[in-house]
Amino acid sequence: MAVINTNSPTTTQAVDTPQPPAKITPEAVFEQLRTLHEQINEELAPLTSGQRRGIKRRNQRQTNEVVQSSINIIGVADLISQAVGMPAEAVRQKCDDSNRWTAVADELRAMLNGVEGANLVRQQQLADIAKRAYTIGSSLAGDPANVGLVPHVEETKRLKKLARRKKSAAPQNPQPAPSPATPAPGTPAPKA
């Protein structure tokens, strides 16, 4: 009867070696973000930029120490708690939630910055590859042996011209045409 050694070094080594995390697709990230969005939807409050500025301006004067001291005032007398509409413990919980969600917002901003940066690098790499491909293709298209490249190079050339034309024709702030001066009442109109 053969004895199987279950403590072989190869088995232990495979378990001890950390595996790289699996790559996640953009679609999977999108779905997970949508799921998170649905789960916290009642907490989300999209604001206009004006509303956001107004709230930030009003909150500038409220340091954390002032907020904490004010919460303590609520806890001293039931009359104050009734006037505010919340007991001190509920206000403390709201303060704690605010601090915890601030950490989430910071992490989301960092993640967004990383995703946007990585995508900008990808776009730059794609632009460089496209330029090289066009340059090489244009060079090879002159050789009759590469006649199949000609329509592709011509189409790319047409699209590049079209993109330049669209960029130069981008809407600029048009100045209104001056209106013809209306003569004052009793003034003879100019002869045409």
C-alpha cells in the first residue's frame, strides 16, 4: 500500500503564495456601482452647483468643535431637544454618519481620479498607436504590393480632415450683428 504525503512542499507552497487579484471588467464595475447606488439611493441628494456652494458657505462657520458643543446643549434640556426636533443622541448619530460618509466620498473621489487617469493614459496610447499605424500604412500604401492598404489610408485621411474641419468650425461666441440705426421721429430716412 502506497502512502501519500499530503504535506509535500509543492502543496504548501501553492497555498502560501498570494494570488494576484482577478482583473475586473469595466462592465462589472459599472454593475457593482449601480447596485451600490440603488442600495444607498435614499441617502443620495444630488445638488446643483449653486445649492452646493450655498451649503458650503453656510457650513464654513461651523467647526466640528462648535457642532459638538451645540449637540451637548441639546442633551442638557428636553425643551431644547423638543425645539430642535431631535434628541441629542440622534444628532450625535447624524454627526457620526456624516464623518463616515465623508470617508466614503474621499475614497470615491480617489477612485474616480485613478479611473480617469488610467483612461487618459489608454487614450494617449491609442492615439500614439493610431498615428504610427497611419504613418506606416501611408508609407507602405505607395508600394503596389500593398494596394489593399490604399482604401484604408484614404478613409483615415478623409476622417482626419473632417475632424480638423469640425474642430476649427466649433461654435464660438458669435457677436450679434449691429442693427441698423432707426432714425429719430421727424428725421428723414437715408436715401438708398
